[in-house]
Amino acid sequence: MNQTTRAVAVLRPSLIALAAAALCAAAHAASATPVAPVDDAAAAPAIQDTTPAGAIAKVEISTRKTRSSVAMSGTEVQKVLPGMNPLKALQALPGVSFQTADPWGNNEQNLSLFVHGFNAQQMGFTMDGVPLGDQSYGNYNGLAPQRALTSENVRSVVLSTGAGDLGTASTNNLGGTIETYSSDPSRNRNFNLQQTLGSHKATRSFLRFDSGDMGGGNSFYVSGLHHEAKAWDFNGRQSNDQVNAKFVHQGEAGKLTVFADWSDKTEPNEDSSLHQAGLNSPYTRPFLYPDFAAALAYLDKNGAPPAAVGANFRNYYSDAQRTDKLAYVKYDAYLSDNLTWSNQYYFHHNDGVGVVAGPINQAGLPGLFRVYYPNQDLKSIFGGSGYATRTTEYRINRQGWLSTLRWDLGDHRVQAGLWFEHNNSGAYRRWYALDVNNPSSPYTRPSNPLITQYGSDIDNKVVQLHLQDEWRLRPDFVVQGGFKSSLQFAEGLFPVNTLPAAISATATGGLPQGKIDTKKWFLPQIGARWDISPSDQVFANVQKNMRQFMTYGGGGNSPWSLSSQAAFDYFKATAKPETSVTYELGLRDSRKLDLGPLTAFDGQVALYHVIFRDRQLAISSNPIITSFAGGTTILSNVGSVKTDGVDMAGTFHFGRAFSFYDAISYNRSKYQDSYLSGTTLIPTAGKIVPNTPEWMNKFIATLKPGADLEVQLSGDYVAKRYATYTNDLDVPGYFLLGLSVSGKVPMSTGFLKNVRWTISGTNLLNREGPLQPVVGQPSGSYATYPIPPRMGFITLKADI
């Protein structure tokens, strides 16, 4: 019996027990305190809070929702690992598959998130209502949540699987939404200090000052962060500096909130290994930096890596550098006891660059370079080292306005809103020499480019309207109905266009330019919520969503990345945006029990069915060349996906000292159609969507033997995932354990008070294997990132 099989055997009894308990007792999930915005909190949940005093709450459920909506508080996120990306903490929730190659979940290049068969680019992300875009690695319309808000300042993170609120500011929430909320200033004046040290020279320093109540309802906080860690598989230093500030004025007429974020991040990237059937691939493929002598010796005289390594050649380095400035001003006006009008203005500027320093004689690059330097010595032109430095230089300037009116009219609760955003983004692909006498590093930006391959300028305006009514037909029965309208007006230009021969030998023009307007006026939603008892609640929901076309120039599944003007014009005339219709049916429960040591149970079970239509896929004649140098690409609608699944999660409370949370999920997402790549039929009909596990199980066992000590043991089982569209290759499942022990120092020490400590361990059993597949080919091969090794960290916290 292998390790994965043993893990499944160990977990299966708890899964069966949980399923039985959840289906017999119903299901709802931990804490019972809604974590919705202020307007939702005003509506008292129908289900009573039966969680015993002192019990450890792991998951919070909104009992107002007509669909599945679960959350984790910022406190729970920090218990897993102080400073953790809140998205990574969501991996404890049912239906969520999240992987990254670092323990904090901060590395964006290898981030993988799937919820009910949808990836991160098909979900909506917000922070305090501000849209965060589609989470692409080279983001063109937003930023990652951990760059928008320091993890230590998170109040809660809310996952709505399948369907988000109609008013969520997102153009791509096919598969649900993830909303992050920042904490408000403390009522008391305070300095908070936190310091984390750990494996691979990790250090994370956090300082926050809260003003406390300054009188007149005014308060604020300012925080600073410095995070630094060495990559576990190569000699690279990943760092992040961040400042948050928040001001709140709470008055009788309304609430004013002002928030600002500055983030500067430099992150040398992990690299994946390419796997092919019958061939051995390296477990890790680290970069050669900073050993420049080894890098020079690695290439032949023409700048080619060893032929024996094939596509698993090593680059000198790769990194992502991102600088973001984000701010918003929000005012909630209390027009009457029953009427609130919220208005929020936000601004975001991003200056980023992605860098790869790699061999000049690989992946089709000689053909590209000879377009610009025909019949010349390429090695000499690019600095004599045999390496060239490629950048993709990003720019985002966007601002927006959200306006929402909420009106309580007896048994009706009406909400209407508007979201408008104007975004101007650009992406420039440039190539630089890597001087043999003065090699560059991943911590500086290259200058003086030899080639500007292309430069895009995309102007995009988004308008979204929504209207909904929550109608209480009876004290125990509510119906909610509404719709949203999604409109996008985008124009893409290329101030610097690529030369036709750099796309293909037969191309007659550069990358396409033009306008595409997309309007969907009616995206409906209807749901119901029935309190069948003081502790049991049934919910049902049906909702349609749409993903607008990507507005990125030169890469990704975007119309402005097609290889010709004719292809763009054909796409504009015939293509349809992706849409999904999600059906949800669920049962929630929270009750006290008198079954010996078992004193309470709370949980939720949810069934879902999703029809995903007009899936878009970029079909390339040469995916390897396209990723570096450009190539012929067709962006097409390739059919539908149907998904069926069930999520079950529950917490068993054994008095006030021990609780056991378990979440099991089953998901089956299948392609309904095959598609053509040129004249070749790719037989995807009936195949499982790659990188989406059918079975997952997560648990958290929490022991609190005293007021000053808490122990958490967590487990994460992910079943096998297919690694190709045709399901001819797959990666095995894995089971990882984590441990967190935290406590308090009983007495104050000098000027420090409330001193706490946390010891955290990841991958306790030091398992090895593929963490996630990177799907890029229909069949025959795939890339993968490895599971990070066991790591340990210690954190000290104190107030002044």
C-alpha cells in the first residue's frame, strides 16, 4: 500500500462519519457569526447560535444567503501560519484546491486555485468591495489580495462557491467569488509587534499602530511589513515591503472610510519540470543564479543548453517585480432608519515586470532574433554570455466608482447598484543583453533594450448594474430575486507592433488592433431560504454569470493576442463570452448535543450542478514557441463543461477543549465537446477537466487544554488530477499534515503586554511528489511544480 492509499484509508472512516452526521443532523458550519458587510450584519440570522462558549470556531456561514457562503476570520487565518495569504487558508474549505510552492502562498507564478472546476481567472475577487481583477500572473486589471492588504490586517475572507452577490464588482465570476475584508482600527490605542523566523532564512516583521478612539468617532491605524525568505530549492531571496493605512469616522449621519495600500514585491520564481510519458524528469529544476561561472559552462558556444535535458533546460534566473498603489474612499450615508446609500471611489496603479534570463538558442528564439538581426552573431549581440534577458513590462492605471442603495420596505429588502471602472493597461515585451562581464541579477530591472518586440495599450470601460429584492413571505421563508447587467467597451492598440515575421513566416501583419463592445443586459438570479426549525435551514439558488473577454495585449486568452487582424475580426464577429448557470441546493444546521463527550455539531451540505458554455481556448501551432517568441494562435469557443458535485463540512465539538472539523468534497467536471487544432481532432468530449481533483478531504483537530495554549493539527488530502486535456497523463494524489501550537506568556514583560507565541510546521511528514500540474498541451506531456519540503517557523507577538 503506497503513502497516498494509506492516507485515504486513514481518512475514510472520518469521511463516512461526517457524511452520516451531516445528512442526519443537517449541516451549517462553524462559528455562527456572519462575516458579511455592515448591511448584512444588521439582519439577524434565523438560525440560533448554539456554539458552546469557548469552542473553537473554524468556519463561519452566512445564514442570510440563499447559496453556499463560507468564511474564515482573520484570526483563524493567522493561526495556520502568521502572515499567510488568506487565499491559501481557504484550502481548508470544501471544494477548494489551492497550491503554491511556498508555505505562505505568496508566490504568484505557481499559484493554482480551483473551486468546483473553475480556476482563479474564472472567479471574482474583491477587497472591501474594490475589484481585484482576474488574478492572471501578468495581471492587467487588478492585483493579488495579499498585495492589496497585509495578511495581518485581514478581518475575514469569504468564499461564495458557484455564485457571488449580484453586486460583486467583477467581470469574470463564473465560478463564484472570494471577498477579503480589512479590519477596522481598534477602539484602544495600541502598538502591535510581530516577528516570524524560520526555515530557509525566513523573516517576517510586522508593526501596526492603532490610534484608538480620538473623539468624534475618529480612529485610524498604520502598519508596516517586511517579508523576506530564501527559496527552498535555489539561491533566491523573495521579499515584500508593504504599508497599509485606514481611517474611519463613524458619525450619526454615516460612516466614512479611507484606505491606502503600498506594496513593493520582488520574487525570484520557482520553475516547473516538463514531464513526458516514459521519460524521467527532474524533481526540481532550480535556476543557476548566482553561480554565473556554472551558467556559462552550462551552454555550448552557440548559447544552447545540453541536448540531453531537452525542454527541461535551466535558466539563469527568473523573477517577478510588482509595485502597487491602491486607495479608496467610501461613505455609507444613513438617509433614514431604513435607507442606506453607499458610495466608494477607488484608484489603483501598478508598475510591474516579469523577467526571464535564459539561453538564446532554445524555444524558437534564434528565429525570432534573426528577424531583428539577420545574418549576425547573436551571442555577441546579446552580451557574449549566451543568455538574453526577456521582460514583460506591465502598467495598470484604473479608477472606479461603486454606488449601492439599500432600502428596507417592510417585508422587502431592495438593493440597487452601479459599478463603473476605467482601466488603461499596457504590456511591453522587450529583450536585453546579458553582459558576460557585468551580468544582471533578479533584484534589478534591466535597462537599454535591444528589441522591443511589442507594446500594447488597452483602454477598457466596464459598467455593471444590479437590482435585487429579498422578500420575506413568512417569518421562516425568504425569496430573493434579481439580475445584473454587464457591459464592457474595450479598445486595443499597439504603439509598438511586432514584425510579421516574428509571428510566423506566413504572417502579413502584426498583432491586431480594434474595438470590441460586449453587452449582456440580463443575468438573472433567484433563490430561497427556509428556516425549517430554529437550528435547521434549507437554501436553494439558481444564477447565471458571464466572463467578459480578457483585455490584455500580446498574451493569454485575449482577442488582442491573436496572430492576425483577420483572426481578430473573425473572433469579434463570431465569438461569445463564456457563461455559466449554477444550481445550488443545501442544508445548514447548528445544534447542541448531549451524546456523552460530543456536545455540539454545526455544518453544511451543498449539492451543485453547473453548466459552463462557450469555453474559450487559445489553440497554438507551437505552444512552446508562443510562450517565448510569438506564434500563430487561434482563440475559439470550444464547447461546454458540465459539473456535478457535493460539499460537506462540519465541526464536532467535544466540550470547550476539543473540536474536530472535517470537510469532504466530490467534484466531477467533464468536457462535453471535442475541438479541432488545425485539421487534428482533439478528443476532449467526456474527459475530466485537468487539475481538478474529484475527491478532497481536509480536517483540523483543535485542542485547547487551557486558556493560554492551543494546538492545531491539520490534514489536506487531494486525489489524483489529470494533467492533460485528453486525460492520458495524471499526477498522483497527496496527503499533507501541518501543525500549529500557540500560547500566551502569563505575565507582562517590561513594557510589553499580551505576549503570544506560535510555532508552525508545514509538510510534517516531509512528503515528496508533484504538487500541481501545469496544463499546456492537449496530450503527451505536462509540467509540474514539486511539493515544498518540511519547514518550521516561530512567531512572537506583543502589544505596547
